[in-house]
Amino acid sequence: WLALRNQPAQRWAVRRPVTTLGAAVNCDIVLPGLAAQHAEIRFENNRYILYDLSSGNSWVNGRQITANMLKDGFTVRLDSTELIFSINECLLQEILRYKDAKERKESVLHLAVVKVALHNGV
């Protein structure tokens, strides 16, 4: 999930494999005041990566980026909009989308491995 830093109740699911962020209405997460296609979060090699698409108006933990891996609790700033990334919410959302018990069990095991990899910076 991404949540507004100053309004944590306002949050959006990060969808795999790509979540788009920007002011355009076709973005997955629409945030007024940003570039039309400001950034993307991609799930690659069991990691969430933020890609700047706005010529340098994206920061992670206070550092300007073109691409950066996201970990639980990282602060993302897109222009003047600050958000908090939560991997725990992303994993929970993935698990809950499976209705079948067997699929859910397989998903839990897979996502537990992903979470350990992300935590260890693999």
C-alpha cells in the first residue's frame, strides 16, 4: 500500500506487476498536482521498485531517484506529495485475493519467501 504521510487513512493498493502514479485519470493512483505519468512501482525479481517518469521529481527517504527499491516504511515523495510504502499491506492484500484455500496456502508460502527476501535486501 501507499498511504499519504499526513493522512494515513488515505491509501491505495499497490498492484502487481505495475502500479502507475500521476495526475492522469488512467493512472492506478491518481494524485492531482503531479505529472500526468509521474512514476511507476513495478514488482520485479521479488522486489518493489519505484521508477521516476517525471525528470527527477521523485525521492525515496529524502534521496532523489530515477529508480529505487522500496522497503516497508520507506517514505516516497513525488513532487510535494509524501507517501509511506507498506509492504505488509501489499502482502496481506495478495493473500486475501485468493478465495480457494489451496491457492491461499500456496500464496502465503510464496509471499513469506518474498517478504524475507525484501527484508534481507536480496
